Amino acid sequence: MTLKPTKPFRIGYVEMDNRVVLAPMAGISNSAFRLTVKEFGAGLVYAEMISDKGIVQQNEKTLSMLYIDERENPLSLQIFGGEKETLVAAAKYVDQNTTADIIDINMGCPVNKIIKCEAGARWLLDPNKIYEMVSAVVDNVTKPVTVKMRIGWDEKNILAVENAQAIERAGGAAVAVHGRTREQMYEGYANWDIIRDVKQAVSIPVIGNGDVESPQDAKRMLDETGVDGVMIGRAALGDPWMIYRTVEYLESGDLKPEPSVREKIDVCLLHFERLAQLKGEKVAVREMRKHASWYLKGIRGNGTARTIINQIEDANELKVYLNQFAEERMASREEVVSV
Ligand SMILES: Cc1cc2nc3c(=O)[nH]c(=O)nc-3n(C[C@H](O)[C@H](O)[C@H](O)COP(=O)(O)O)c2cc1C
């Protein structure tokens, strides 16, 4: 029996309320960040990449990364690895021991440390390996299996279509495509034409990714490439409103206003509270430094604020400072300056 879709898009049996997807970002997309973004309406959130070996060896820190708050679902949990045995074992563990809805395999990470382990973007040169690895995972789990990949290794080796077809043949339930090559790292532009080629070449859902910086970009990506979902990464850093504004724009064509300084700081504080619960105050204060600088982007005085925040070690001090910063800006009736 084929199920009639009732929601905008579906991966296997998992239905999404909308087409807006939060990208996996290592060191960022933990439960505290994901939940905060989820509350702004993301249709699907991806967790940061997690090492297959770390899971298999039951490394304490790795296992703590598997934590999922029940309010986050639907959620895709991404694993990476270069060997079939450990990848399958890790996928089975995620399948049986977590509330993730989808298991995603990382095939896009460009950094040398990961490539050296034959993982991440390494596979992009070999559709046969992709087929073998994805089939092995699919055969051993019950949750839908997806892949997030880059378009190719370098300009001369763009096998996006062949690779996506291999994923589909192997039983992959969807593919997310970042329109850059491994060689590009995060430079240059994402090539949306190749994302469109992939969409036309497979019948599983395709999620487009790369350089979506505004709600209008998201609509343009959906219109120009025909993808089923649009994935947003860097534009959501310190700006979960980007997700909400995109969802609203895609649904109604309305462009909602940017948040006020107070709203930004309030969400920053909520994010911090969740991070402190997840990792303890000491770690959270440090990790929050980068987030705070993203939340404060475009607000007058953010440079000085960043310097002060980078020296704060105490949770209470950080909260007091952020509140004081917001009060000062609001007292002078300053809204967020667009950058
Ligand atoms: C800090 C950072 C960490 C990332 N970590 C991951 C990761 O763990 N797994 C992954 O598949 N992609 C990762 N990516 C890539 C993003 O998911 C996304 O593909 C890329 O940023 C392009 O999308 P954007 O232009 O919307 O940012 C990361 C990107 C950044 C900036």
C-alpha cells in the first residue's frame, strides 16, 4: 500500500510539518541548540556528526552526544565513519537506543582528520563504496537511513548524480546535498544547478543546502531546484528567527520583522540555560561565547560586549551582563541593526 502524503514532505515513514531543515553543525547542533531552533518551527533538525567508533567503544562523551529531548523530534542523528563494521554497529546502536527518527550518514565532512579515516567526503569519489556502506546500514536498522553529502570531491570529480543514485539503490530514504565540493571547503558559492540535477535524477526526497541566507533564498532554492526540503546552517547561528521567518515566508509570503535586542538576548539566555543543563555551567559559559557573539551580531556595541563575554567564567555573571547589555540598548530604543 502506498501512503498518500499528508504533510509537505516525508522521509520513509517520518513526516515533516514544513520544508525547513536545520543543518548538522559539529560543536553547535547539540540538544540545547536544536531545541531552541525547533521552537522556532524547524520541520526537521539534524544533530551534529557523531563518531561511529566513539559509539561502538561506548566513549562516555560520545554517548552523551546522543541525548535527545522529546520536544525535538522529528530529528535526524548523523554518524560518520570509514569502516563498514563500525558504521553498521553504531547505526544499530542508534537504532535501538535513541529516539532519533532518522539515521543520517555523513558524506560531506571535508576536514583532513575525518578524510584520513576514510570517512566524510572521502566517499564522494566512489559510488560503489557508497552503495556498499549505505546498503549495509539500511539492512541492519529499522529507522530510515539518509545521507548528507557534498556535490563532489573537486571541480573535476563531481559525481553528485551517480552518488545520489547509489544511495537510492542502496535503500537510502533521502539525500541532503550541500552544493560545494570537498575542495571548496566553505569557500566560493554553493552550486544549486547540481542540486537540481540530483533532484531530477532520483525519486527519494532531496534536501538542498548551501548559502541559504534569507527566507527569500530558501524560496528561490525550492523554486529553482525543485528540492523537497531546504537546509539552513550558518544563517541560523544566533538567529533562530531565520528559521521562523523562513517557515512563515514559505507558507504565507509574509516577511516577519527581525527580533528586537531584548528578544535576542532572551533567547540567548534560554539557549545558555539549556546548554548549562546539558554540559554544566563551566563548559556552557565557554561554549556560549561563540553563540553570544552570533546573537549580538548587528547590535551596536557588540564588539566590546564580545570582549567582555570572552573573559567571563561564571554563569551568573554572564546572565547579569547579557541582561544589562539588553537593558542599555533598549533604554536607548535601539533595535537590531541589519548586517
Ligand atoms: C561549524 C560547522 C559545523 C558543521 N558540522 C557539520 C556536521 O557535523 N555534519 C555535516 O554534515 N555538516 C556539517 N557542516 C556543514 C553544514 O551542515 C552545511 O552543509 C554547510 O554549513 C552549508 O550550509 P549553510 O550555507 O546553510 O551554512 C558544518 C558547518 C559548519 C559551519
